[in-house]
Amino acid sequence: MSRSTSTVFALDINIPPESLSRAVEFCRLSIASAMFPASGDEIALVVTGAAGGVVGVGDGSSAARPPYISVLCPLGPPTPDSILALNRVVAKRDGVETGGKGEKSADFIEMLLVCGQLIAERKRCKQNRRVVYLLTDAGMEVSRKMNFVTVCESFRTYGVTLFVVGIGFSGTVKSRVNDVGDACDVGNDAEMPVGVIGDTSLREENEQVLRALCQVVDNGSAVISLESALANVERLSTRKVKPTAQRIVFTIGDVHIATQMSVKTKREVFTAPRPPAPLERGTGSRKINYSGPDTGQVQESERGEGISLAEAVKIRGPRGLEAISCVSLKEVPVWLLVGDGSRTITPLPNDLTGAKAFRSIVRAMAQNGLAMVVRYVYIQDANPVLGVCVPSSDEGRDVLFFSALPFAEDVRHLKFPDYDSMGVSVGESVMEEEEALVASVVDGMTVGPDVLNPHQTFNPFLQQLYATQRAKLHFWCSQNIEKGLMNEGENNVTLPLMQQLRVSSTAFGSPGNQLEPLFAKVRNQLQRCCRTFVYVPSNRNNRIGFDWQPHRRYTPMGSIVLNQGHDGSARAPFTAANSVEQCHTSSSVGTAAKVLNPSVSQQIVASDLGKQIPGGH
């Protein structure tokens, strides 16, 4: 998991207006993305080019700063005030004198010096990754070239990554790091020599200097375009979760190994904020007395009985992970491994002896195809949990994946239908044709491990939620530049489904989706399956189901009438087949779901086909 980031945005508002709007949008999206989802990132906003020294929200540092540079917000957690301050500065740009290229303007080197000061003044979150975004067209003359050395020293000391978002950069100018970089070496007191770049224009010279500065600072620094910066910030992202590991003793008989257990997968859920409890009860509310005729509080005697009962049912034992037995992986059903989440068990980082023993156990289990049943106790005197550990020695790692096993009270006993007793019999040749047809669909829809990889497939609900929150924040800030807080009803924002989600985790049959060519390839087989396995959706008393038609049997080669006396022989099969074929033209994934797993998509089938079937249930 990537660590949190402390980012400083340095924006030159003297850039051309058509580029300024996109540069401001990049800053807004970056700040909003740091807020939704909550990531623990920090941001700071520095602006240059506004005459009169625009006073920012946090512009109160004792350090002397060049004129025409304003710190709209110091380095800290992102807030709507950062976007509001940026909107006010941009709104005043047309009506306020700007610095331009005259002596009143601050160049980009002075901006980088201020960014370095903000990073140095931030004493907290020293473990964060530090990044500086400089958005400029490099059209100003650098007056104090000796500050190159100071910038290099500051950025190298704090491990800063510098991204220069070049406005109007040619992209063909190459830096002469041997000439420019020598003057930026730490400890070199010589200033940047004039004329080392050659016979070039001021903008090209500054572009070469910035490219050389990125090479000297290193640490992933680069010059990027505004288009690539916007594309990068618009990518889907997840909430940053700090990984935690629990140290636990792994016991196998008399062998004790110090290990650590970490959460590998855990379902990410959104918890809606609860409304605050009313200070006073409203009219008509009543308080239920659970004990005592006069008071609504639990009596001390009853509270003591509850505590005694909880203590009595505890299973006393130490905290730890104890091996019970090993079983074959073939004897572990798949449904046992599909739980709420999984955890990984690894040896301690600095325990070489324990790592050797643990690696030997994992590799022996993997070689023999075994899984280990263990007893896990989270804390002392806690209820024990039985689990299964599956070995993994892929990618040069030796770990155990832990999944909790259900107890007898947790298992639900299901009765599955017996298809042999349905009374429908067809020839073996027909069955072979049907099986071959479905097998061709399965083979055609088989993909590699890169398709729908969990690391690249995002939860559509959470991502749509984050996008809606960012849109509401942008709308609120745009309406509150000079106004007060709006009413809650005035901030209703509804967004269409994001295009990034259409091509990744939803709308699998739509153009642009990674699975669309796959469904297009098996479209003919899917249409044949629709004619072979016919069904009619029904909706009786708001309960969605399927009415299977036993009177006619469709095969890849034609149809076989099994029950001509059925009173509905002329009603459903033809209509259902045509309706399903019509559905193919709009969405291939809908048909695939209906064919392969109709129970999962029955609600979608009813909504898509219910209006097309005359006399449907």
C-alpha cells in the first residue's frame, strides 16, 4: 500500500487564459481527490502573479517571501477553504493588475524556494512522500540564478519529487545536464552561468533549465504536459489504508515460530453518517422501561448478571495460532474459502531462523498439495476461531493465506433440485449437441489473468460515490466564492455513470469495455443458446421468477415437441426467443448472464423483456 503524500501546488496565474482554466482544474481535482476518498494526504497551495500580494488563508509565516507570491494554504489536510481561496484569486485575476514579465513578477525559482520552505516548516508527517507540482509556462527571466543550488539542496534533503507541468513546452528541447547540472551540485557555490544553454529564446532556455533541474533532483522528477497531468488525476483511486500487522506465535506441536498476521482482503463498505441524536425528545415520543417501574435504566443487579454470564461462557486460553492437522487441498470445498476476507501469515522481517523454519513448512505443504487446519485466538481469553491456511510460494514469497472456517451453526443446508426426475428425456445426440454448444461458449469466454484483475477493477458504487462528493464540493465552492453557506437542498448533484466504470467494472458489453470484443466473438453461440434453452420471465405478486416451458425442446439443429397437449404451446417459446435476440443488439453481457446464470440476472431480464412479451407473467 502506498504511503500518504504531502503535495505542494505552485501555480503561476500569468499563463495564458486558455491554459489557466485547465491548470486550475488540475489543482481543484487534485485537492478534491485527496478529500474523497479520505487518503491522509496533505496539500499546500502557492500562487504567483497577483499584484498586491494576495493574502492567503495560511500566509502568516515569519520567513521572508518574495513579493507577488501568496501561500493560499499551508501544508496540511485538504479542506474546501483551499479551493475557495483558489477560486477567489482566479476570479480577481481579470480585474487586478498582474505581475507579467516585469520586475514585479516572481520567477519559478523563487516559487520553488517557497515550496521548499513550506516542506521544511512542516514538522509532522515526516514519513510522507513529498511532491511539488510546478505549473508554469517558464516565460519569466530568472533574476537570481544562484538559488538553483539552494533549491537542489532543499529538495534533495527532504526527498522531494518535482513535477514540472509545462504550459506550452515544445517537448523537443533537451537539457544539457552536464552544463546546468554542474552548477546545481550540492556544495557548489557558483551561480548558474549565463549563456551555457546556447543561442535559444528565453522560454526554451528556461525549459532546458527545468529539465536539467528535474534530472539533478532525481527521485522520479520529470517534466510532464498539462494533458497528462489531468489524465493522471482523473484516474480511479482507492482509499489509502495503513497496513497493520499483528504479531502472533505460530505453534506446531513443540515448535514455536514468531510470525505476523496481516489483512490481505477486506470488503470496503461505506458507512453513512448518522444524524445527531436530538437533545430533547419530540412530542409523541416515549421511553421504554426495560427494568424497574419508575426508572428506565438497567438495574445494577441485572447489569452484574449480564457481566457474570459473559465471563462464564468465555473459553480461557492464550493468544496464538495453533496447528491442528493437515488435509488435502482437494478436500477443502471452495465455499469454505469464500468468506468476508483473508489474511496472510509471514515470519517477522528480522527473524532469520524463524523465516527458514516457516519457509520449509510452506514449501512442504505446497509440494504435497496440503492445507493446514489451525485454531486462532485473536486476544487472550477470546473465542477461538477455526481456520484453514493455504500455502503460496509464488513470486519468490512463502506465505500462508488464512481463511476462517464456519461452525455448524453458520452452515446453511440447501436442497438442490434433481433434474433427472423432471420427466424430460431427449436423445443422447441432442444432449451432446447442447453440451458442445455450451462448451463453445465457455471456451470463447475464457480470459487471462489480466482481465478484471482485482488490483485494477474498482467498486463502481464507491467510485461513483467519490465522484459525486467531488462534484458536490466543486458546485459548493463555485457558488460560495463571495456567499455564505448554502442550504442542503441547493447542493443536490446527480452524475451519470462514469466512463471509467463503463470500461472496467460495469456495462461489460458496451463499446470500449475490455470484455466487449469477447462478447462480440461469442455472439452467435449466445444467440443459439437463447433458442435452445428457452424461458419466459414472470412477475407474480412482485416476485420475479421464471416459467419454464416443458412442452417444446429447442436444439441446435431444430426443435422437438415433447408435449403437444400443453395449453400454452403456441404462446411463450417463439416470443421469448425473439425478445432475447432483440436484447443481443443492445447488450451482449445481458444475454450472457441470462444464458449462463439466469437466477442472478432474473431482475434484469424482467425489466428488459417484461414489456416486450405479450401476455407475459
